[in-house]
Amino acid sequence: KKTAVLISGRGSNMGALISAAMDPNYPAEIALVLSNRPDAKGLERAVEFGIPTAVVDHHDFSGDREAFERAVDAVLKDRKIDLVALAGFMRILTPYLVNSWSGRMINIHPALLPSFKGLATHERALEEGVKVHGATVHFVSAEMDDGPIIIQGAVPVLDADTPDSLAARVLKVEHTIYPKALKLIASGKTKIADSRVLSGNPDL
Ligand code: GRF
């Protein structure tokens, strides 16, 4: 399956997906990296990997979110993309893009959803004193950081943690669960039933 990775920043999850997809048996090909920021560090990494890149700068659409999304959608369709993986793509999506990629767009969120939707998840996890934290890959639905959960990975929260140390521990988990989730989706081994994803054991 031809997969586009949408980024806004450093692109470490994008890198994990690209690395996984280098295995000839992996069912997804990273066919495009698209950024809404021309200066995203991840674009340079994608070029180093030899992956085609595109930029659709949201500043060019004077606040019209749907016009921005129409432009993104046009690039995805032009490149014959089958699946979209959001990886640190820092735009709130409208129903336009969500509906046009329904069941074919996934996201990674640095928390165990449905806890800690939105930003600053690690700070908030420490403030709340949770003892287990983690990351979630889920299908994208109209609500932000919502939608059927595909895989979660958990880490312990340690007394000495800072937001940065916790973020680093969670990020390692992100880099393992995101390629597994994309593999499940691209190979068609998952199904959605009653708004849930039934994937069996993702480690198999
Ligand atoms: C990750 O923590 C991801 O979960 C969140 O934004 C961060 C992006 O990091 N949505 P990177 O660009 O993949 O390195």
C-alpha cells in the first residue's frame, strides 16, 4: 500500500516508518512525506532516505483550513496514495480531510488515549501523578485525538521523571508501535467492529 507520512517537525516517527518499510516483506511503501512547514527537519531526513517530499504550507491559505486540506488532498490523490500516517502533523483537521480518508488515515498520539488528548501530554501526566503512561496509534476521526485504537504501548512513570525524560521513554515506544500499526492496517489484518479495532495480538 502506498503510504504518505504527514509531518510538521523533526520526523522521528516518520523515520521509524521509513526504516520499517525498507524490509521487502513490509506491506506498506512510504511513497511520500508531506509537510505543512517548509522548514520541517523531517523533510531533510526524508530526502536522505530518497523518499519523495511535498510541502503544502498552511500559511498560503489565509486561515482557510478546508482550502489547505483540499490542496493536501490533491497532492495525495495525485501521488496515488492509499494510506495516510500522521506523524507529528500539527494541524487540526476538518471533516473534509477526515471524511475523505476515513478508515485510511492513522495518527500517533503521545499518551494512552483517551487520557491526555491534545498538547503537553507528558507535563500533564506528571502533574496528575499517573504511574503508567505511553502512546497510542488510532484511526483519525472527526474529534481530535479520538477514533478507534489500533495499538498502545505503555511505559512506567518514574519519580525522578521530567517531561523530557518521560517524553524520551514514550518516544521509543512510539517508534516500535507505529510501524506495527501501519503493518496491521496495510496488510488488512485489522477490522473495525462497533467503532473498535480488532487486531488480534499485534506482536504476532
Ligand atoms: C510525537 O511525540 C508524536 O506522538 C506527536 O508529536 C511528536 C512528533 O515527533 N504527535 P516526531 O516528529 O515524530 O519526531
